[in-house]
Amino acid sequence: MPTRRTLTTFLIGLALGIVLAFVGRAFVGSRLPDSIAGQRESLDGVVTAKQLEGDRLLLTVVTPAGATLVTFKKRVAEIALLVDEGDRITLSLSRYQPFLEDPQIARVMPPDLYAEPAEQMAPDSAGAPGDTLPEADSVPKTTDAPWYD
């Protein structure tokens, strides 16, 4: 029969294990290998707008996949000094999202260090001629592919 002390120790250990499994990953995840911390991807884009609102910094980053609104609530002063409009920024993410809060910054490059202008980073919304049906429908043509593709 378990004693009261053993049961209390077990419950405290169980609670700490559950809390650290969820909260600890945010603090230690960037220092762990990708096999343990989970695979991360890089999001590379150009900062097109920067706005400082009290205790948070808002950045609009245009990527080939589309625009992303990045909000920083931690280390706002340091990031505001580091990042300017026109800079190319690389963010390390677990997955792509259109709205990000406090992502990890992997690299910041000023405009004079990269050759590609910001206009080439913007997504092409028009597409190539003949990509869609004449009725301006959003369904792409599939005349070249069999029906089961």
C-alpha cells in the first residue's frame, strides 16, 4: 500500500513532467537537435513595413509564398534597432503561418548585401496567361493531365 509521501511525490513528478513537456520546449527547443526539438523551416523575405506600438513591434515580411505579419513582444528595442524596412530577414519556424508571434530570427541582411530587389519577392497574383478558365474561375485547367492526377 503506497504511503502518503510516495503518492505525493508521484503526483508532483507527474505534474512537473507534463508542464515541462509543453512549456520547456519553448525555452530549450532552439538549443536541442532537430531530431528532438522537431523539424524547423526557414522563411526568407523582405521587410516592407515596420511599426513600433508601445511594447510590441510589427513587421510585414513579403515572401515568395505571400505576406506575413510578424509581431515581436520580447526584446522589442533590440529587434527594432536590428531590423529596418527593406532588409531581408530569415525566420526559423516550425511551420509557415501568416501571423507570427516572437519567431526566432536566423539572419538579417541589409538591402545593399543582397542583389534581388523587393519587387521580385512579391508573389505573382496574376499568373501566366491561360492558367485559369476564361470565366475567371479559380480552378486551374487540367486538360493535359488525366482525370486521376
